[in-house]
Amino acid sequence: MTREEKNKQIEDLMTILGATNNLYIADTSGLNAEQTSDLRRACFKADIEMTVVKNALLKKAMERSPKNFDDIYEALKGNSSIMISEVGNAPAKLIKDFRKKSNKPLLKAAYIDEAIFVGDNQLDTLVNLKSKNELIGEIILLLESPMKNVISALQGGGGQTIAGLLKTLEERKA
């Protein structure tokens, strides 16, 4: 590979790194051709981009990026594939599901919204991460719940008077 080709790949990787907040690095070595095809197909269905990369080029792109990838460098050994997704936990779920049939891919590291996770032992943590939309939904439900309680107390039989409302609120405290 010529220097120009390497520089072009580094630039491409820098573009990818700059455009994503969710990056997974996985070890896919040892997968046969059929398993690799199945993994790529599963990635495509889950809207995850998967690309095999050279560690040295990825490290150079990370070093040039304004984002802080320092803790990931130690994971850049052996065969590496990057997985990119809009949903932070989608690649982790895909890896966990795929490993029901195979012992690979192994999670090397992940960068999720500036948080870094290193090692395959972090897979369950990443699977359980909630997406931004899921968190917003939960917050809305939490805020909505007290309002629903007040409305139902006002609409209920004992809530038609102030005394009934106070009694309902008093019972809820006890």
C-alpha cells in the first residue's frame, strides 16, 4: 500500500470518527466465510456499518481526531473490525445475539457518546445501555405519572370537593 493510499484511508477513518458518536471495535478473526457473511448480513439488517480496518491506520486517525480515544489504543491489537451505528447499544446486542451461534466476534472496545468501554466483559453493560430516545421517553413517563394521579383524583368520586381531594392526598402519604 502506498503512502497516498494510507493517507486516504486515514482521512476516510477520520471522517467516520468525526461523524459518529457510537463506535465499536471487535475481533472477528476465526470466523469462516459463511459466518462472516452472516455477520455482515446481520449488521446490514440492524443498520450497522461494519468495516475491517488496519490497527495502525485506525490509531493514526484516532490520534488526529478531536475526540479523545486514548484509552482505546491498548485494544488495537490483532484483527479489528469497526462497527458504527446510530443507536448506541445496537452493535452490542448484535454481537451478543451472534455469539449464541459462534464464539466470535469479541468486543475489544467501544466509544459511546464520549464514554469508553474496553474489553469483552463490558458487553452486557453495553447491551443494557439505553438510547437517548429511550431515556427521554422514561423521563416523560416519570413526569407524566404525578399529573395523571392528580387528574384521576380530581375526576374520581371522592375528589369532587376540596375535602375529598385532601383526603385522597392524605391517604396516599400514609
